[in-house]
Amino acid sequence: MAGPQQMKRFYLGLGAIAVVGVGLIFIARARGNAGSIPTDAPVGVGAAFEGHIMGSDSAPVTVVEYADFECPACAQFAVLTAPDVRQRLIATGQVRWVFRDFPLDGHPFSMPAHHAAQCAGEQDKFFEMHDQLYFNQGRWVVDRRPQSRFRDYAKAIGLDMKRYDDCMSSGRYLPRLAREREDAIAAGVSQTPTFDIGGQRVSGALMYDNFRKYVDQAAAAAAAKSQ
């Protein structure tokens, strides 16, 4: 993962290109704030969860991304590489994308950010929230109360705010997020972002050309196997 100086340079660059006006305020940790996550969240929301999916089920290559919303390298990939991946690989039917939540220990606001994205997912806007969290990461990650920014992002992407607040207050996705983290660790994932590209595991904020090479290799392997 990036060192302090790399993180500083990245946040400066990210702030310059951050999308202004797209926001989602997250859960207040302090009592009395709308949408705060309880510490005694109920166990639920399905034991088995494949991940958040983009792309066609018939795509020849499946990419599984393990990522943390507070990870600067993940934000770098989301801002600099993911737009090309979506346009040139996912939208064209070459790649099916699976995002797996991997909120890391030691990142104090990661779990609330991931929970906010799950609540957006209830309204079919997980990836819209995903984008706002990453494009604005340089702002909320240094905020003493990022939950307010999360909720602003939710408004900006057009969520039903009552449903969002109810979801956040329930904390119902915390057990699933904890399971996803445990599953990632059990699968040998040790850093973010990590990608399983057609079965080949690579890590780091790859630029598009390098990422495309791995996809092409996976596609060629899949084609050879089907012959």
C-alpha cells in the first residue's frame, strides 16, 4: 500500500479532481444523529453474498475486486483506471465485475463508509455511492465526522433519505460486512485493492494498460479451455 508521501501526493491530486456536489452523508457515530449505526446491530441480511456486480453474466472474464473505501490505492484505481475499465471492458461485454467489501482494521471510518454503500445498494445505487466515496475520499477521510458527508452523498445520488436513514440506523449490514472481511482473509487476501482476474490474483492500483493485459491473458486462457 502507498507510503505517507505517496498518500499525501495522491490526496492532493484527488482533491483537485474530486466531484463537487456528489455526496452522501453517513451515519453519525454520536448519539442523536440521524442514521447512526448501533453497536448492537442485528445479525442478518443473508449469510451468502457474492458481491456487487456489474456487467454481463456471459462475459468471458470475471474480475473480483477486494477493496476498502478508506484505502488510498483503491481510490486511485477507482478514479484513474475504473472509468476506462467500465467503458472499454465491462460495457462491451468482455468483463463481469464483482466488488467485494474488505473494510480493513485500522481504518476508523471504513466500516461506516461500506455500510453507507450497502444502504445505497438497497435502492440499486451501490456503485453510484461507491463512486462518490472514492472520488471524495480525500475529503471525508480527514473529516472528524464523515457521516455527515456520507449522508450528503446519499442525497446527491437521489436516494430516498428516509429509507437510507432507516437502513443506517438499523446497522443491518454490519454482520455481512464482517463476514466479507473474514472471507477475504480466509481467501488469502492481505492488501487492497486485490483483484482476481479470471483466477489470477494481482494487487495494487494498476493503470488501465497493465490491467488490460491481465484481462486479455484470462480471456485467451478461457478461449483455449473452451476449444
